[in-house]
Amino acid sequence: MKTRGTLRLATRGSTLARRQAGLVKEALEDRRYEVELVTVETTGDQIRDELIHRLGKTGAFVRELDERVLEGDLDGAIHSMKDMPTEQPDELVTAAVPERGRPGDVLVTPDGSSLEELPEGATVGTSSLRRRAQLLSERSDLEVEPLRGNVDTRLEKLLAPSLQEEHRKRSDAEEEREESDGDDEPEDEYDRTVDEWFDDLSELERQALGREVETEYDAIVLAAAGLERTGLAHSVDYQELPTDTFVPAPGQGALAVTAADGETARDIREAIDHPRSRVETTVERTLLAELGGGCIAPIGIYGVIQGEYVRTNVTVFDRDGEESVVASRDLPVERHAEAAREFAADLADRGAADLIEAARDAAESNDTTDTDPPEGK
């Protein structure tokens, strides 16, 4: 079957980024395009041990990919939408927004506990200001500690302490059994040897078993889409967090293909753009751009088309989750971008602007938490 041509698309090199790029590749190939994925290392990838806000303005995981497109080296770039700055060069467009994945967050624990079931003073890992504020708003007793790394790295950090303790107990029991003389064999609660237990572990668990533990997390919070797209959702226990209280980051769960304004961009849009996802994320990103808190404030924005309206929930917190501006509004689909700008102005007047300004002041004092870590991280 004759193809429509070859598209060379940039992607970051993380496991999640490559998997997400694969989804776009498959969608385009279904429309008879040949697609070559080109891995581009970004500033954010190069500085692995720094929290995101120290990398500078929003876009540390985006800029280099788009530069390759604007230079004419590549036809387009594939991004997690929530990583993208709200301002783009005039000659660059969002060519396509494929159908969005799960937009919310999940609470991952070693045993499947819910947020309410976590012990008092539990340690929860996240490097997101938004998630931190939302967690503390629900449970002010929690200790929220920074957590970075790819999705698998974060899960390993969570699972390591309990797996290492389990290994220690099993090893001690096995050693005690071997040292007994058989006449007075100690009671053994384990029906398998340590080697048999190890053989049954998943690859993720085996990696966690060998990881050095710096912080013992009782739980961590991740984007549901990232957990699902890495193929690790079946390997851990988690609870979905409600999107009405844990309002997602703008664009979370969505992908975007950027391209130079022109025929190629129009072709990509015609092939794989999902109009509903584009409208919903346009509302979210317009609100974010108008509020101006893209890389420094705990902001959640989530829009869902319901009939002729985009039902839009917004939360703006202070950094400790003690103060907030919370609002919902139905925005007409036919004028969704304009209505989003009007909504943002009302939110600013209600106190959102003050909270964002306070967050900006705190960020300038060199705090150690970022707004929302990239979905590929």
C-alpha cells in the first residue's frame, strides 16, 4: 500500500517519552505515513539531579526538540503537553493533539492503601508543588518529600524498603532453619526459599531490592497516564485520586505534536488530531497562560466537554495547601478560548493572582520543589 510520505519526529529518550512517541507513530502509520523517531537529549535530561525549577523557565524538556524542528532538521516533535510552555514561537504550531489519556493522579503504596488509610505523619513522595499542596490540603499531617526520576525509578524508591525488609526476614529465617539440628527445628512462616521468592519477583521489584534507600516513602503520587503508558500499572498497588479535589495539571495525560506552521502541520492535524482533546486542553492552557503561574505555582486545571460546555475546575493553592481559590465554570464550547480568558480574569480578582505572586516570591528564594515534574520523569 502506497504511503503518504515519511515524517521524522523528535522525542526525548526516556522510556515513557519513547512509549508515548510510539503511540503517535502508530496513529500516523495507521494513516499510511512512514514515521522515524529521532531521540533528542534536552537540558532537563542532562541535569538529572536538579529539581525542575532550577533548570530555568518552563520548557527545559521541550525547547531543544522544537529548535530542531524550527531549524528544519525534523518535521515535528512529540511532547507531553503539560511539559510545554504556554508561549510558543510564532512560526511553530501545535499540529495535533491525539486523544488524551487518563488525566488524573494516582497514589501508589506498597500495599494498596488509600490516602485516608496512610498512617499519621506518613511520608509521601512528589516533586510537584501542585500535588504537595493538594495532599496537605487533605492531610495536613503528611510529610511530603521531594521525589525525582523516571517512573520506574520512583516506583523502585517506594518499594525498596519493604522488599529489603522482607528479604532480610526471609534470609534470617532460612539461616536459622539451616543452623538447627533438626531435633528442635524453629517455626518457619515461609513456605519458599529466598531464591524461590526472588525468582517470583517482577523486574521492577528486583531492581528495587538492590536500590540504596535514602528516604522511606509510605506512598508516592504519579500521573495515571505515565504509570499506564510505561506498562507498570500492573506491577504496583495504587488508588486513583479524585480529579475534583486533586485537580490535574493543565494538559496532563495529553500529548502534542508540534511542527512548523505550514502544509506538514496541516497534514498531521488532519491525520491524528482529536478535536475533543484539543478543546479541553486549549481551555486548560489558556487559563494557565492568563493566570501566569506556569512554572511556579500550585495550579490544577481540568476541563471536560459536557454537551455544549466545557466543565472546568480550577484550584490555586499556596505552597502549604492552607489557602486556596477553588472554582468551577461551564464554558461554551463555541467560544471556549475567550471564555477561558474571562474565567481567568475572575479567578485573579478572587485572589488567585495573590497566591501566584506569593508562589513566585517563594520560588525566587530558591526553594526545592517544582510545579509539576515532566510526565516523562
